[in-house]
Amino acid sequence: MTTETSSELTNGDTSESADMALPPLIEARAGRAPRAVSATLPNGLDTLVVRRPTVPMVEVRLRIPLPAANSATAAATTARGSLMSASMLFGTAQRNQERLANDLAAVGADLSVSADADRLLFSTAVLRTGLSTVLGLLAEVVTSASYPSAEVAAERDRLGQRIAMALTQPAVVARMARSRRLFGDHPYAQTMPDLSVVAGLEAATLRRTHRDRVRPYGATLVVVGDVQPATVVRQATSAFADWVGPARKSRMMPLPDFDPVGITLVDRPGAVQSNVRIGGGAVGRRDPVYAALQLANLIFGGYFSSRLTENLRERNGFTYSPHSGIDNSAAGSTILIDADVASAVTARAVHETWYELGRMALAPVTQDELDSARRYALGTLALSTATQAGLASTLTSLAGQGLSASWLTDYQKAVAGVTIADVQAVSHRYLSVSSLATVVVGDAALVENSLGSLAALRKPG
Amino acid sequence: MPAVEATAIVARVPVRAPTLPAHPLHRLTLDNGLRVVLAPDSTAPVVAVAVYYDVGMRSEPMGRTGFAHLFEHVMFQGSAHLPKLEHARQVQGSGGVFNGSTHLDYTNYFEVLPAGALERALFCEADRMAAPLLTQETIDNQIDVVKEEIRVNVLNRPYGAFPWLQLPEVLYDTFANTHNGYGDFVDLESATADDAAQFFDSYYAPGNAVLAVGGDFGVEQATEWVSRYFGRVIARSTPVRPPFGEPALTEDRHAEVIDPLATTPALAIGWRVPDPVNDLDAYLPYVVLSELMSDSDASRLEQRLIHRDHLAISQAMYLGLFGDPFDARNATGLMFQAHHASQTSAAQLITAVEDELASVASGGVGDAELARVQARIAAQLLRQADPVLGRTQSFAAGELIHGRAEFALELPARLAGVAAESVAAAAAELRAQHKAVLELKPGAGA
């Protein structure tokens, strides 16, 4: 398509005056780097505060490491973490569930607790005037969550129902299948708590786990918003004074090797679409080639202007929203490629995805592609850290890997310096088809034959 | 657990709802009829551009279900000076993000970018307002893409688009309000370039749109750019919008759907509510009521259905099909939905929800409870207003739906002014009127 053929559509305005040329980009003033005040409280809790008074609100995150010790305890740790996070706000030494919920709502807060293989995470926003209340209630929860037996039993049933419902979602099935393929018996393979393990949990177990694992050492409190950092550090010191406990080793075991050969096919009879999931090892934020890998990922499939979207969606109409990204977890980073495609074109979509991976691995990207990805990476980093919530979540995620806010500045510099050769090198290493595992969830009767022509099919492990 | 004494960390004084930071709004109307709202704010070096067209799913003609959404896709397929894919490349290659979405009453397109890319973003939006490329080739491509979108969000998963696709058929009567806004495949597959040209001509006139720009820019400079790029879009006649309101239900309605992929049931209930635009004072108490009933762990339904009676796996009560109380005109409704175990009957859930409404209606709302709900509403409005895109979209929607961008700035005070008696009266009205019930039955073995 060219502008010549389209000018007849401009309602008679066919003159190509100078101002119909694409306007230039103006170098914007640099955003202020977040100035984080950090302090380790007397109980060992790392605290990070940023003043960002854009609205009279405060974002609060509390991240507590909760890794499984080893493969043998992974299922139990995942189930406990899941039920603990769902039951933790059922009361404290001073408040029952309803009172706790009311007192949080009174200052505009809605505290959520979530668990994954690495950590527990408390998260809320609160009206500026309610920060000390929220810190006090949060401290009350971590020091004296009561896990009342009857309520925990009811929640255990509800959690079981939620898990059963989730297991009917194809995206969940696909994520589990890829995690098993990549991580084997590593705790990261446990993306969903096991129903039978959940069914056997008792409130007393949660209380004991809470005592053992919910500790201030290794935990991080992040506060971003309309605050004075020195005041917040004082408030937090006072609020969390009674939260004590010895440091304990909390390191996730390293990621295992996996066999990238063959396509895992998970049969989902009657499916009208196939979930294609590809994954493999990547480097983490501390690695010198992380910035290059991020840009390679963007060019490949990390944003709409990527090769994968152009190919699968805009050229072939195979899929709505193909995507690739880098997951940074405590034990290591992983590249993840997702596309939900029509059943009839499943093998062709896998083939086209592999083709685009091959192109990344074997041939240099263009300067235009690199410049676009670079500006997108820098621009979206600025956008995502321009809000209270975005900055709080970014800082919490960095803290999970022991990184501070200064990483953001280093990363920007690294992105600015990435060359075509750098992208080529990381693509060859991390985007090679031969180093990635492919998983497909779909109706085997429709896709087995054609997929088998691409690679040997494996049964789900 | 026995009643417990709360310690002194909880403030005794009610929290006064804070207001949004002051944003001076500048407004102009171009000769071609385009309404423009400029909301400068230099707290971060970013800008947002939002174009809202006054056409949504409700305006689709019979035989063309899903066309508003399909057309939204096609608007990304190139324009006079930007070949296919170039819009995305210009915005993302400038360091920005973009999207578009189709609602009942409008279709929007927006981007948020580094401040230095504002002129380019305005150029791109103006170019497709003037002359999108509407070729059969790109339409056929996007029909395939939309079909995959429907498969991923509706057909290939349990509870797909429940209840927003299915409940309107029970709650309303007219084609405009009941038809499938995602589109029947038969309708989608027969869409042509001529249909698109006609739809564009009818509904995408500059006089049928609002442009909002927010963030770090000078008003004078932005005005010049807006005039230069959007000013050249030729004026066309704007469509007359038919009323989409419907008379109140005259009886309770009940329907069932079988979801072949679901293993546990779900329930949806809909009630009609007052006109959210022309009867705003009557509508606002329903906004407060929905929060009181369903928002956060402290809400009545969360307490009753989840914590006390263990009737539901999850619950939600909200206004509007998509959960935004201020993005639709009349007719609109209050929706309730819950997932529940098979051992719990839909009747048990309905009774519990009606009990709770009756309790608000007869027992009223106490000061402490109302203060809590108001604090939650204030916090949510402030949080939405923090990102420049959220602010800019609320100005565009305010201008389009309510005729005033300032609506977004006034909303916190308006909601904070809703009295307890009005909330109780809204609950009483819901108990007095008829409701539409939709049961989702699991069709898959558990």
C-alpha cells in the first residue's frame, strides 16, 4: 500500500503540502528518576519510600519471600501459600475479619494478599491520610493473623472450587503444561495448587507456617505516593516494631535443564482454538546482555510492532494477540511466547513462529527495528514509572531480585547502547528454536497430524 | 470469633474525601465540528491523546452485529499517509502505547507517549479521522483476527463473556440493546469494504467525535497542531442518535444458558436503573449502592455470600455491562454476578441478594458505613486519575456522554454528596421493580 493509491480517499484533499509529512519527534525533557529513600528497620525489614505527590494517595506493597525449600516440599508450599494468602485477613489478635475489612475500607484501602512460588505480596492503595492506619493493620496481620479454624475450612473449600474452575480455563491448562515442560520437578512447575494437597490443609498448619515463614528479614516494604519519606520510615519503624524473628535462608533452588526437543501436545477435545506456548531460558536483570535480550524480544514478539504480530496476526489472521516476554523470577529468567490460534492453522502458526525465531537467530535486525524497540523500551519504562502504582510495583519487583531503584537508570543506559550485533548475539543464544520448548493445548484430533509433521510429539509430563 | 476491641491505630475521625488535583481544562470546537478538550499538566513528561467517536455497539444495524468492533480493528489498518501497521509503528516507535475499544455508546482510540511525540500522535489520529484505508483485503484479515478474539474470549473458554453477552437478551427487548456486540460469525464474514465506507461516512464525521489531549504540553502549541491536522478533516453531516431507552420491565424474567465448557454454575441478575445522563441525581445513589453492596471485603454481599453464608465462590455487583458506571447512556442497568457451587441453588443466592437489598432499604445506611464507602469511592477515583491516560479518557468520556469534560472533575464531590437516605431509596426501588435473571448451567462433567 502506498500513499499514492490512497490519496483518492482523502475527500478531495489530494494536495501533498509540506505539513502532510510525518511530524518530527521532539526530545522530551527527561523524567525525574525516582529518588528512593531506603532504610533497614531495626527488625531487619527493608523499607523503600518514594515521594510522588501526583494524587493524594499512597501505594503500599509488602513482599515477603516464600520459596519452597526443595522439590519435595513444592506442592505443600504452593498449597499453603495459596490458602494462607486467602485466609490471612480473616482476623488478628485484635480484630475479626469484618472489623479488619471495615477499618481498611474506612481509609480507602482494599488490601490484597497473593502468593506465588517466590513470595507473599500484600498490596493496597490508601488515601494519604490513612497511611499510618494501613501500616498498623498490616503489622497486626503479619504479627498476629489468627487463621480461625471454621473460616479457614470454609475458605479451603472455596479455594478448591476456584482451582477446579481455573483448571477448565485453557490458558491455565497451557501455562501449567509449559511450566511442567520447562521446570520438571522444580517448584516453578507448580503454577496451581494441587487440589488434594489443599483439601488436606488445616488452620493449625497455616498458623505454624505463618510463624516460621512470615519474617521481616528478606522482606521489603515499598511506599510510593503523597508522603514525606522520613515520616514514613518513622511510622513503619513504630508500626512494625513487634514484628521480629531470626533471619532464615530463603533461596529458591536453581532452575533445572530441560529437553527442548519435540512438541508437547495436550489434548483438549472439542477445543475451537489451540494455545501455542513456547519457552526457554533467558538472562536476568543483572546480566550485561539483559537490555539486548529485551530489545530482541520486543523486535521478535514483545510489542504490536513486532515481527510475530505482523506475521501471525496482520498477515495471516491466525491469532488475535500473539506475544512474547521475559519473566523474571527469583531463581532465574525465562522467555515466554504465547499465541492462541485457530485449530485449523495450528501447525502453520507454530511453523511461522519458528520461522520468525530462526530469522532472529540467524540474521541481523534492521536499524529501524532496533531504534523503534529502543524508543519503546525507554518510553514505556518512563510511562510505567510515572504513576504511583506503576512505580510501587516496579520497585517491588526489582526488590525481589535484590535490585534497587538505581537499576532503572543503569538499564536505561544499557538500552541506549545496544547495537545490532548485540541483538544478533543474544538472539542466536536465546531465541534459537533448538533451545526452546514448544507446547500446544488443542483438539488432538484436529492438530495432531499436522503438528507431527513439524516435530516429534511428546505426551504431557 | 467474639467481638473484639480495636486498638488505637484506627483513626476515629471520619476521613474527608479529598478532591482531584485541579486540572484547568481548555475547550475549543473546530469549524468541522470536532470538539476538543485540552488538559495540560506538567507533572510528568508524557502526553495522552484520546479520540472518542459517538458510535458503539448499540448503533449497529440488523445483519451487521459486531460491526462497530470490527470497524475499530479496521481503523488500525492504515490511513491516507500511513500504510498498514504504520500507525502502531509511529506510536510505539515514539516510545508510546496505544489501543482502541468498542463500548455500547462509543468507540475510542487512544495513545500515551513521551511528550515530544505529541505532534506525531495528533497527525496519526487526524489522518485516520480524515481517511482510513478501507480495503476488502484488510477487512478480511481483521475478520479472521476478530474471530480469534471471540474464540479466545468467548467460545474456547468457560464463562466466556458471561454475563455481558447473554444478560442483555433477558434484561432488554430492542435489537439495539440485546444483540451480540461481538458479532455473529455469519454477519462478520459477510462484511464488505462498502459497508465500512458507509459506516465511516455515517458515524465517523468530525462533528460526531471528541478529541481530548492531556499531559505535558503548551496549550497554544497544542491548539495550533490540533487545528492544523484535524482542521483539514472535511465536515460531514452527523447522524441523529435514536433513543435507546426502554420502558421498565413489567414482570420478572428468567432464562438459562448451558455452558458446555463450565463445570460449576454461575448466576447473573440485572435491574434497570435511572437514566445516567438525563437523570444523574437519581442515578448517583445506585453508584454508591453498588459499592456498598459489593466493593471490597467489607461490603454487604462479600460479607453475606462469601464470609457468612458461604453461598458463592465469587460475587460482583456493578453498573453498566462492562463495570464502568459512567460510560453508557440510557438504557443501562445494575448487574450482579456470582459463581457458585452446584450444591447452592440460584434461588438461594437470589434470596440472599434481595435480602441484603431489603436490609439497606429498610435498615438504612449508618454513618460509619457510608463514610467507608465514600472513602473507597474517593480512593478509586483518585487512583484512576493518576495516570495521564486515565485522566484524559475520563475528560473525553465526560465530554461525549455528559456534554462536559468537567464532569470527571466534579464527580468525586457529586458522589460524596449522596445521602444515606438516597442509597436506601435506591435499594427500595430495586426491591420494588422487576428483575432479569440468567442462570448459567454447567454443561461439562465436573
